[in-house]
Amino acid sequence: MIDLRYLLHGVAIALGWFGAVNVAIAAAAVIAARRAARRERSGSAAFWLGLRLLPAAASTVFVGVLFVPSYWTYEPRSVEDLDVTLALLALATLSCICAAAVRGCAAWRRARQRTRAWLRLARPLDVDSAIPVYEIPIHTPMMALVGVMRPRLIVTRGVVSALTIDELRAGVAHEIGHLRAWDNLKRLAMVAAPDVLAATRIAATIQARWASAAEHAADRAAGCDSESRCALASALVKVAKLTPTATPIAEPISTLVGGGDIASRVQRLLDDDAPAPPTLSARRPWMSLAIAAAFAIAYGPLLRLVHEATEVIVNTLP
């Protein structure tokens, strides 16, 4: 039977490693985000999403793939009592994880409350769409994709009355682009990411850059020809003019004009020579395969190295 102290000791070190890797990767992400933000073309939605989730993802992978197997393989089953400093570090990391869970649950709950309030007033709208579309009797213009597992499209009466049928269809196609990209799930993941990056101002900058890039990507998905691009550009201008202040919604909800600069989106839609979206290089799968093979070969020595580093760090803690 495994000693409870052995398990508690392992959990405390795992949390300590999670926090340390998190801080290191978050610092690197801040530097990368500032450099990318200064460039004229500052990356795709995938780039900003990866940058925002990198600290939490790297910490989780390190603990789950490297530390836990190394601890189970090399750590003696009889361990000393838990060090006070290590316990405090573990509690700090656990607080960060719990805070992220609370943020995610709160955002999800607010989104559900918004959706339920809208659907109480809604009636089905006859629009060609891959998901249900509802109209709500509100004059404020808004078109919003709500839900992750059961997505629905909410359109206010202000939008229906302001747009032509072609513009309305283009707007719906834009929201379908968000749906196919799983943008609502990505919004929730960024809010609920357990990392120290969330406590910095750069996190909001990264999320705003992602939102802008995601809007451009959804515009491209909706505008497959010149007529649909022009219709979407016209819809954006009309809705933006009718909306005094486009306040981005913090919940996992994607709106027609909730992210990105409208002027740049319209210019990109009307520009026949606009650059094509980045494509996946043919060399990337082979590079990924080579990295995976190298990692598999070095996995055993890496476990030993992680265990030795853990012993050094734990023994030098004050």
C-alpha cells in the first residue's frame, strides 16, 4: 500500500513544478507578445491562441508527461515530512488553478444566463443556416453565436430590419465561420487557463489580438466570392453605425462586430488583392514527426534528469 505522505509529497512537488514552469513560460510569452504586437502583421488567430494557452499547456504537459513518471519511477516510497516552503509554493499554485476554474465557471454561467434571457423572448427565424437561428424583439443591433455543444444564433430585430437578405445571409455565414473554428470554446479556454499570465495586462492584449484575427478568419470563411464579401462589408458598416459603442462580450459568445477593427475588416473584404490565409507548410508534419521521435528516444534520460533536478531544488529550498 502506498504511503499517504508519499502521495502528498508528490502532489506538492508537482504543484511546485507547475507553478515554476508556468512563471517561466508566461515570462517568455509576454516577451513574444510584445514583439509580435509591434509588427504590422502580428500573427494569425492560431498564433495568439497558442501564445495565450502556452503557459498552462506547457506546465500541464511537463507535470503529466515528465515529472509524474519520474517521481513514480525514481522517488523512494519512504519520504521525509513535507517542507514548509514547498507546501507554501504548492498552495500558491493551487490557488492560481482554483482561481482559473472560478473564472471559467463564472464566464460559462454568465453566458448561459444571457442565452436563457434571450431565448425566452426568441422566435425562430427562417434563414438558411446550419444551426437554429432565433430573432429577439430588441432594436439594438446584435448578431451573436451562443453555446458550444448546442450552438444557436441570436439575431435582434434591429439587425433584421437594418440588413438586406443578402447582408443577413452574409452575417450568418460569418457566425458559421466562428462555429466551425470553435471560437466560443477557445474564448472559454483563454478565460479559464490556469496561469499567472491572467494577472497581467498583456493577457488582455493577447486575447484582443486573437479576437481581431478570429474576426478576420470568420470574414474569410463567409466571403468566398466578391458578392458575399461586399454584402458582409455592408452588413458590418450598417451594424457598426447603429451600435454606439461595440463593447466586447467577456463570455464565450461570438458577435458580428464584437472584436477587431471594423475599418480593417471592411478594407480586407473589399480588397481583391488581400493576402490569402496562411497555409500549412508541407514540411511541418515531418518536423513534428522528427521532434516526436527525438523526444521518444530521449524520454528515459529526461525522466532521470527531471528527478535529479527535483532533488536539487527540494534540498535547496529554505
